[in-house]
Amino acid sequence: MLKVLLVDDDNEFTDVAYQIIEFLGHEVSVAGSLKEARQWLEHQQFDHILLDFMLPDGSGLHLIDELDLSTGKQTFITLITGHPSVKGMLAGLCGPNVNYLVKPLQREDIEEVLNRKSKKAVKKVSKALHFGCLIGESAPMQELYLMIERVAKTNANVMLMGESGVGKEVVAQAIHSASQCEGPLIATNCGALSKELIGSELFGHEKGAFTGAVGRKDGVFERAENGTLFLDEVTEMPLDMQPNLLRVLESKRVTRVGGTKEIDVNCRVVSATNRSVNELAESKVLREDVYFRLAVFPIDIPSLRQRKDDIPLLAEAFLNELNEENGTSFAWSKPQLTRLTDYDWPGNVRELRHAVHRAFIMSDPESSTIDLPSSFASPFASNSTSSNQISAGQTIENVEKELIRATLEKVNGSKTLAAEMLGISTKTLYNRLHAYGDFEE
Amino acid sequence: MTIERNQNNDIRTLVHDARGPLNRISMNAELVKLVLENDLPREKAVDALSKIIAACQDCSDKLQMISDSQKDNNH
């Protein structure tokens, strides 16, 4: 992030330029005259000054002279001019730290002068981001964006459901950003807290409430005031703590552990679980009344294999990030992207990100070719695949079909081997395949 | 010779002035793009578009001034 001083007397231009530069991730201060610019420079140092050539109280060139004398730190200056003819005049001035732009400006011009190193990559990533954090253009993601947009306008509690690694916290961040609420996003993992501490974490405690409570502590509900509270792995919350949570959700008031006073709280609760609705109903890990309070608006986040079209986009984005951080210029080849797309990624986006990171570490930093490992499989991947394939509520026919499909895949389509593995005759296998129709060649 | 130079300077100043609204149009259009690409609040885009429309009118007035000054010079 750069500290940028924008000096121009055209208020409308500075208004819009301010928003754009801020969006590009920089801190901006604005001055409408040389006098105001001098005032800023008295108190602060800037990395970059965007300076109008003609100001009401003199030429921007005066400021450049003064800067040479007053600052020890290297400040980059971009003169903005409406006169292309000034170009020639400025050529003599254009040392390594001074350049110029001619109006009308474009965002790309500003990006280029502010971020001379990696402008292309930055642009690519920022273009692909939805709600400032989500990547993907596939149909399931478009549906998700629509839901985020709709629910962000309300204050309804949201329950995010999806497999592990699909990016539930990122979606919570997207809902928070799209809500444009004043307060912060506070995240807590209900599965990571001990039974004894969860009450204190959620609702806070008073000094001396229990051994070790040496001071007063605000709970996450209080800390998320006017913002969003993200309760990850909410189904891991002990059942006996859930009535307390229900009370807060219903009354919008908390009582700190060891306290007597009720405190008003106002935040949207976004909770997350990797269990499906069926699992929730069967396993009884979440009280029904709590579920209905939390899941006013349930959102199913698609797994990565349900949005394979997004894999190249994600892989590019992750690699760009690593390139930017490390000053490298690795790029994917088409066959590599095809390989990434062909894999099922049972660990979802998290697994893909880690695979890209692993490949990045293993690649020769002097080259621009990235080396993918021969196999992406991880010990957890196979577990999650098998547990996801069979879940309560599926018909026996579907499970059988899935089993036959997976077995055939494993033995590269050999029906004899598949029948042997399944413990049935080849004839029976053929009959089953014929009955399903889908597998017919 | 001096009159001609003054006329040229006047035109240059008018052209310079016309770049002001053009610059506002360009930057506000960039803002609309940002809003659409990043799902930012719609109001920002509507506001930027209103500014573009106003700047178009401003630019048109300034171009008219250039045209008028040319006519005056010819007379």
C-alpha cells in the first residue's frame, strides 16, 4: 500500500480519482492547491504525489523544487497535465522519480504509475474477484453471488453449508463486505473451543467470574457490534451451550459469564458447517430451534468438482499471488491446467491452493515453468471422497450405481476386474450396467 | 504575427479546458467499470453516470467555445 497525495483543483476529478486509487489499495490524501499540498507535506511523507501542472496558486513544478529540499525520503511524482505540449518541457525534468500523465486519464494509467512492478497481475486478479474476495465465473458461483447480493441487503442470519475447504469463511467475508455494515467481521471457531471456555468466548466474562478471569472480557457478540459474527463449525458447539446461544439469537441480548447485566447486541450471525441438512437432522448435533434461528437463509456452497470451469481461474489467481509475493513469473501451461481441471479435488479450493503452493515450492525459481507433482492425492482426500459418496437419504440403487462407477474408474473400465472387485459375476455387472443405461458404451 | 500567436495560445487554452470534463468522463467511466466488475453498491455507478452526463454537456459547451473562437478569428 502506498501513501498517495493527489493535488488537483478539479474537485470532481479528485473525488473520483480518490475512490479509484483507494480501491487499488492505496491510502490517499487530497489537496486542491499548492498551499494545501504544502500543509500535507509538512506533516506527512508520501510515497507518490499525483500533481496537477496548473494549480490556482501556481505551477506544480514549484512543489517539486520544494520537495527536493524538504524530504529525504524518495517520493515519486507524476505530473498531470491537460497540455500534451508540456510533454517536451517535462522531458528534461523526468528523472527517475518524475513522470507525467496527460488528461484524460484512465485507471490503467494510474495503476501503471503507482504500481510500476506488477500492474498486469494486479489487474488480472482484481478483475476476477467478486465481492473483493471470491473467484469463479461458473453457473453455481453466479448463483452464489446472487444469493450473497440478496441476503447482504437484509439482516437475516445465514448458515453456510458445504464440504470442507469450499471457502465458507471467504463467503462470510463476502456477505460482510456486501452488507456495507459499520462494524467488523469477527470470526470464531466453535469446534476449537473447550466446553469450559466457549461461554466466555461467545458472551464474554466479568472479572473474577472464574479462576483465571483476571479482567473483564467482551464476547464475540459484543465485538461484532453492528457487523458480522462468523461462527465456524457451529455444529461442534456442545449441546448444553446451545440454549444460551438460542437466547441471545432470540433476545439480541447477552449476559457475560459471571455478570448480571444484559447487554444489547446487534450483529448478523453467519454460521458454517460441513454437514448436510440431512446429517444435521439425523445426527441431532444442533437443536432444531437453534438451526431455524441460524439458518434463516441457508446457502449451499458448491464443491470444486461442481464448478470445474473455475479451476483454471483459481489456479491462475493462486499462482499470481505467489508470483507477486516472491517476484517470480511462473505460468501454467495448457496441459497443466487440463490436469488440474481433471482432478476431483475432494479437499476443494483449500486442497487446490495447497497443491499450487507445493508445486510453486518445488519449481526452479530461475525458470518460468512450474512443475506439477505426478499425483495430487492426499491421505485426507480419499477419506473425504468415500464419506461424501454415501450419505443417509440416498437410494440403494443410487449407491449401487455410484459404487459400480467408482470401481470401473479404478480399474480403468475393465468389466472383468470390476466384477471381481465387486464380488459379482461379469454377467451380473453387464446386467446392472444395461439397467442403468448411463454406463453403456 | 503576434495576433496569430495570441490566437493559437487562446485555442490551446480552450483545448486544455476541454480536457477537464473529458478527464472527468474518463475517470467516472472507470469507476462505473470498477463497480460492475466488483459488485460494489449500484448507487456509486448511478452517481458516476450522472457526472458523466454533466461532463459531456460541459465538454460540448467548451467545444462550442472553440468553434466560436475560430469563427471570430476568421472574421
